[in-house]
Amino acid sequence: MINIHIETDSHGEVEVPADELWGAQTKRSFEHFSIGNNLMPREMIALYATLKKTAAIANHVSWRLAEVPFKLIVQVCDEILSFSLCMNKAVLDGAARKFLIRQKPTCSAI
């Protein structure tokens, strides 16, 4: 038996394999559309996590984001970055690597 978790959206509940990180809408897209096997490049995931973390920090510092959601966003982004950078398949090109290295001190310094 495959382990699953339940995700919900405005259309109701949907079963998602436990080892997948997507939500209900992505699961529905897989079921209803021929979206193929083209996945987002891993380096883009790391860059989006860096962008989201930086935005959360900026919004928190400017009092636009409360403490609890701020901590959750930063925690998840850190987990994504840790996972993405440890994967063998996540070989970043020079520009992406320089971007991440340049961003990390800025984020932790705030």
C-alpha cells in the first residue's frame, strides 16, 4: 500500500503520495492535463526559496509580516535550500551559485 497524505483546496480533498511535496492543485493538474515529465529545474527551486525567504525577511522587518508566519516561511525556505543544495542532481551553474552565495549573508545579517 502506498502511503498518502490528504491535501485540500477549494474543490475538496485529494490523495497525494506521502513522498511528494506538491499540493491538491498540482495533483489535480497531473490527473486532468497532459503536463508531461518536464519538471522545474532544481536550481530554480533553490532560487525561488531564496527569493521567498528574502521577501519574508523584508516584510517582517517592515512590520508587514507577523512573527509566526515569518518563522514558518524562513524555516521551510531553509529546509528547501538545504535539500536542494545537498542533492547530487542539483548542480548549480556559476551564475546561480554566485547568486545564492551573495544572498545568504544578506539574509542572515538582517
